[in-house]
Amino acid sequence: MDNDPLLARDWIKMNMKFPGFCLICKQRIHSAEMGYWSRTAKSILHLDCYNLSGLDTKKNQNSLNNKTVQSQKNADNLLADFITQRENKEKCFICRSQIDFQDSLVLTLLKLEKNISTLETIFCSTCLSRSDPHIFEEYKHAFSKNLKSA
């Protein structure tokens, strides 16, 4: 907590059970008055002092940052599991060559995929990066071939 009670992360909005003095403005807070209490800071704050201090936005920002970090970790875990399951088995939809999951273009596209667990069609970096006008024809041919075999 760095010795600064305002850095406590456990501020709880509540009706005060006991009277006390606001940590910020040093004015009295009466029992049954709405305010914020922190167990780790062993302090109380007026509603207005809490809001004016920016603690409400810091708390929301910390919560958002934590959710974003957790979401990224989950996505990274799903990607790692996906690669582990399919490495050395997956072939390019168009040219049928082995997919290199360490290729930066392939990895970038997999990270962009919203629902990686249901991904069935993968392309190699060679087919993805080709600017040749016949690549679409090859894709259509591969698509038709896969439809017929299904």
C-alpha cells in the first residue's frame, strides 16, 4: 500500500457505523452517514471527498486493466492450446502445405480470430502473402474440392 492510505484498493461505499473524521478533508463524518471505508487504510472518507480525489476512476481503471490483462491471458492460453493440438498436423486450405505456426503472419491472424476453438480453415503464410491474381482461383478450387468430399 506504500504507506499512503489513499492507495488502498478496498474502499467500500457504506453507511458509517461509527462517527469519525474524513481522511482527506478532516471534517467529521457522522454515524449512519454514507461514505467510504477501507479496512487496510483504517480510514473513512466523505462521498464527495472520495469522488473528488479521483479514487472512483482509479478503482474503475484498475478493474478495467485487470479484466483486460486476464482476458489477454485467456486468449494467449487458448492460442497456445490451439497450436499445441494442431502443430505438425494442420495443412494450408489452398496449397495443402504444412502450416508454420511460428510464422509471424500466421500467428497474427490467429490472434485476431475471435473464436479460435472452432477454426477449421487455416492458410499458410505463402498463400496469404501472394499477390498473384490466380490465388483466388486456387482458393475457389480448394473450396469446391472440400465441399465435394464432405
